[in-house]
Amino acid sequence: MAASGLSAAQLGLLALIASAGDDTLGALARRAGLDPSTLSRNLRTLSGQGLIEIALVEKDQRRRAVWLTETGARRLETAIPLWRKA
């Protein structure tokens, strides 16, 4: 996994984001089984690496949505075979 530059937790979050039907932070926190503050801390790291983007939801400015960047999708694609091998 070291070759991907992702921890197992980061890989899991990226996979959850990639497979999300509902891209809001609240829905992601529920799927990941994390409280919102823990999720936010983990997402800041991924955002800082350019792997995800977080933005306000147009319909409701109180909610935020998250999605993979192209870089994040490529990193996830690279990491999955490494995770399976591990």
C-alpha cells in the first residue's frame, strides 16, 4: 500500500466517495461510521493532497458535498490492486 501513498483508512474513504449515490458529508459520515469531526479531519488531508473536492450544495448552502478529483480517481485506481494484493 505504501506505493499508493494512501493509508488503508484513506483508501476506504476514497472508495466510499467514489461509490456514493449521495455525495453529502452527512451521508458519507453515516456510511463510513464516523462522527462528522473525525470525517472532516480525514477529508482535509485528502483535500490537501488534491484527491477530493468539497463544495457547498447549490440547493442548500448549509450542506457540503464531496467528490473525487481526477487525481483522486487515478490514485484510487492505482491503490485498489495493491490493497487486494496486501
